Amino acid sequence: MHRRITLAVIFILMFPLLARAEEISLTLDEAVVIALRDNREILLKTEDVKKAKSKIAEAKASLWPSLSFTGAWTDTRGYYSKDLGSTTTQATLKQTLYKGGKIINTIKYNEYGFDVAQAVLDKTRLEIILNVKKALYTLLLAGEYSKLNKGILENTEEHLKFLQARYENGQASESDILKIKESLESVRQAYGASLNQVESGSALIKSLLYLSEEVKIRVDAELNYGPQELAYDQAFLKAMSTRPEIRQYEAQGKAAQKGIEIAKADGRPTIYASWDYYSRSHLGATSTRDWNDYNAIGFTFSWPVFDGWATKAKVEQAIIDLKEAQLSKENIVKDIAQELKNAYLDLKNAIARMQATEAKINLYKDTLRATREKHKTGIASSLDLSDVSLSYVISLFNQKEAIYDYIIAKAKFDKATGG
């Protein structure tokens, strides 16, 4: 694992140079690293996390005293017997001692908001990883499918040549020629469609990784699998503890609880201490300056006795937010359970299908061996051997397709359990 990570890091460092090349080779790890680094959706969610972190710092600023300074200069003309200029300054130091719990609860509220933003980012990462894995292996399977269709096309062309030779010798009818030509056109259409699937899969990978359209991608991966034991109960417990959506709605519920306390604080008293320093000077026509300065220390207590039931309305709104958060969590738990169940069943079906394809491969492999022996002795023709070889290749592709279904089902199962 450490070696794979090291190679992935080296690849990322060299990627700007490789991106200018005509063709690049991508492993799954490299594709995931590039997606997590460059995908714009992830970058946007990352900025949301940074913003949420800044809101915590903003809320904590209320714990510190505030210091403000004001200065003014005026020149009075015509009001006094002599023109008079004056300079005033004021410095105020203020420290909030009690604000009905609003400061502490606001800090907690923003901390839970940070947890929500982080959970949303983690959810986006899981979705991007799943999409990249699906796109990469879909492109790989599409390449295998195009190779299979190319083999079918070549085999059909051989059949056409063989039938034309028989037709020239009077051993086949024109109707047989027309039928094989129709089949050939269908095979050509299928081959062209498979090439389009390769192009579409390549475009999807480039979109997810934000690569240039000129870059050609070669997938450096294989369609293989390692069977594992499936335990639905354990997977469900893991999902309930690690899924970002669970953490998101839990944090939203806690934030809603703090929102209620914040709303209640508007109806509670506020106490703060202050120190003010004042200075004032007068400058008359005689250029005599008269300085006066003094300072004041005090405590201020205020209590909103009646605000037209505005605080009551805010509290009711906050309670509704809490209920909505609780209902949303219950709903997401139900959705996750359904998603996990579907992924679990798909994975079991994929494993069963792979076992079935293995039996067919053994059958076609034995048939191919027997046909090769017959071909050596002249009992079977080259065309017969080509047909049996093609059937064996098709069975191998069916196995790869089954493995692809398993890989995608496994990726969805991993995502359903929280990665």
C-alpha cells in the first residue's frame, strides 16, 4: 500500500508534463487522487469548510474586549465673539460580561456548522470516488467490448468469404449471401457503437478529472476481484457510524438546539463593563489652547422587557428547525438502510453471476481444446476452430463483464457503508 501511494504521489507531481503528451496511463489510485485534487465540486465544498471555520473565529471574537477610538476637529465661526477651533477625542474599551448565553451558544452553533460543512465535503468525496471508479472501469470494459466486437467482425468476414467461395462453386444460394451480409452490417454497427462507448467513457473520465480534450487516456487496471465475506448487520452498524450524512444531520440537530438558546437570549439581560477616556481642547483667536480630559468607568445592565413577542416568534422558529433536523435524520437513516440493502443484494448477485461464468468458461475451454485436436487431425476446419475460439473469447468477456458488475457493486457497497 505504501509503495502504491508513493507511486501515485510521483505521478501527480509529473502529471502537468504528462498531460501535454498524446497519451497518458491512469491507474485507479492516480485517477482518484487527481479527482480529489482538481474536481471543482470538491474545491467548492472545501471553501465552504474554510468559511465555516472563519465563522467560528468570528463568533469567538465576542469573548474579547472591544476598543474603539474617535477623533474630531471643528472650527466654529460667527457663533462666538471670537472664532473658535476645538479638537475632541474619545477612546472606549468595552467588555461584555453576560449576554444571556448568546455568545457561547453562537460559538457552539458555528462549530456544529463546521461539522456539517465537513460532512458534506466527505459525502462529496465519496460520491466523486464512486463516480471515478465507475467511469474508469466502464471505460476499461468498453475497450474490452470493442475488442470482442472486432473479433466478431473478423469472424463474420471469414464466414462471408467462405460462403462466397461456396456460392461460386454452386454450394450456397444467393439468399445465404444476403443473410450473412446483413449479419455483417449488424456486426459492423455494433463494433462502431462499441467504439463510441469507448469515446464516451473517455470523455466522462476527462470531465471528472478536468483533463484536456486532446489527452488520450489508457486505463492501467485489470478486471479482477477477491471474494470476501458479506455481513449485512456489521455493514449497517458501520454505515450508521461513518456515513457523512449521519454526521451531517446529527450536527444540524445539535446546531438547531443551540439556535433555540440563541433565540431565547434576545429576551435575557445584557451586562457589560466599559471604560471611556475623553479629551477636548479649544483654540481661540488668541492662539491659547485649553485642554480638558477625563475618563469614566461603569457597568451597564439592560433587559428587553417587551419586544412585541419578537423573541417568542424566533424561539418558535428555532424549535421548528430542530424538529425538521430530527425528521431529516430519520429520513436519511431510512434511505441509507435501503441503499445499503440494495447494494448488498447487487453484490451477492454479482458474486453468483461470476461463479456461473466460471463454469461456462471451463466448458468452452474444453470445447476449444477438443476442436484444436480435431483441427490437427483434419476433422475440423480452420473456420470451425475460429468459431469455437470466438465462443471462448465471448465467455471470457462475459466473465470480465461479471467482474465489472462485481467491482461496481462492491464500490457502491463500500460507499453505502461510508467508504
